[in-house]
Amino acid sequence: MMKNLEESFTKGVAAILTSKTIKEEIIAVDILIDNYKTLFSDLFISNSIIDNKETITNGGIALSLEHARDCLEDPIRTARFLKGIYKAILVAQDRFVDKKISILYAGCGPLGTLIIPLLHLFSWDEIEVILLDIHETSIDAVKKNIKKLEYEAYIKEYLVADATKYKHQKEGSLQMIITETMDKALTNEPQVEITRNLGNQLAANGIFIPEKIEIQKGYSFFAKEFIFNPKEGGSKLNQKELKVESCNTEKLFSITKKIESLNLYSFETDWISIPTNFEKAPDICLYTSVQVFDDVFLNKSESLITNPYCVKSLYSLKTKRYKLQYTTKEMSTWKLIE
């Protein structure tokens, strides 16, 4: 990298890791975005992207190169994952003393957003990274980016593979797995199926990122919910403005590396009675929170992946009770049963 750009890149990453408020996180990620756009300008020109297609896989859609690239511009998500992953690598080094930390990044996209900015903070003999994506175009792009940054020594392997099916050759040799392949309320994308497949391929006491994803149910007036959207100025909101008044919620389920290795994941509630006097909160909503690692969380409405999700209006129900059903069969979806 050019010296000035390299200094800007490393300062931007340092600012992310030391940020204390949402406003500071957004400013720091904006610097990182500017650096990426300068370094890899061809990836930010839509008409230069070849074979820009999504792929349907087990439990959801693997994002196209362009959409995977755009995840960088979900600033609080980017900041929290980088903070959590940095902390997790330090913890892994304490857990696996005298071992090079082997990291699998599944769904790395063209930018390798959640690991590449951290590489300069470690030496190549401390960590090694396997970059995996279902799209060859993304792997080709991230390979060029690694070369441009002169980070080749950190990369053990580039893999074009489906993370919902991938089997690592050497059992128990991965100390860390990273995958952020999710949408709000765990719909559409294959995060659950990737976790189900890869979670049991970690070394004993290995770290899976994110550590936990929790889904809660509540009643709300959905039209009044805050929906985070960086393209409509959401990324410019300050910390106070991002605090959304909570409705009463209850946990439905959570996903961790210990998810049962079934043919597919499914969840169904018991029968739920419709509340009386629901005029002020007539919508059945789902809320997502992500524990990236340890004390680093991504809370509801702080990101595109933790925005609230409306299942249905209570006004449209024909009965006085219902069930909620989630399945990863074919596509990760929620269904209401009356």
C-alpha cells in the first residue's frame, strides 16, 4: 500500500477498535469505507462486476458479489464484528498457547471485511486464514485485494465452496470460525445452516463468531418501529436517536455453535393466545440480537441484520390463537399458523 493510505487504513481500524459510542463507530467505519473504495475502486463500479448473481443454497440465498460488498456500509455491524473478532483472536491465543490460530472465514465476500482489516495487528506466524465463498468471483476479488495489501503470508487457502456443506479436511484443526451470512430474524440467508454445518468442526474450546444469535417475539406498532437503513441516512444517527423504546418481548430461541446437527433446523411455538386490547400494538414482531463475542453485542435496530421483522397484523387473524413456525427447509422463513 502507499504509505499515506496504509497509515490511514491502520488508523481507521484503530479508531474502530477504540470507539466508545455509536457516533464514533460510524465515523471510524466511514474512514474504513473510504480506504476500501480507494484501494479497490473497481469493485465499487457496478458495471465492472462480472457474473453478479445470487446463489440459492441450503437454508437461504448466498448474496451476490455486489450485495456482499455493500455489507461493508452497514457501519455499526461492521464495527461490532471487528471489535468482537479482534477480542476473540486474543482469547484464542490464550486458549491455544504456542499454536498458530487457524481461522475459517465462511462467506468472506469480495472484501473479506471482517478479517482483512485486522490482519496487520498480528504477525503471519500467529494466525492463518482460510477464505471461503460460494462465488468464484468473490474469491477472485478477495485474492486480488489480499495481494494488493501484501497480506499473502496470512492466507492459508482460498476455497470456492458451499459453507452449508463444506467439510474441513483436518478434523479439529480450526480454532476459530467466522460467518456473518444473515438477514433480520434469520430469514432469507443461510446463517443457521452454515452454523449447523460448521459449528461441530471447531477444535475443542474453539470460538465461533457470532457466539449467539437470539430471536425474541413481541407486539408492536410496526410502522412506528425504527428501521435502520444507512442508505436513507440511518448511518448518521447518533447514539441517543438509535435507542428504540422496547415493547414486551419473550425469547423464542437462540443459535450457537452447539446447534443440533439435524437434517435441517426448525422451531415451533406452543399455541399463543391473542392479547386483548391490542390496538396500540397490533403487529406480531420478531427482534434479533447478536452476541458477536463476549461483551460485544449488536442490538435490535442497530443494523440491517437486527432490524425488527413483522410477521403479521393481529387484525388479520381469523382465530384467537396462533403458532409461529421457523424452518430452514429450502429457504429460512417464518410462518404463522392459525
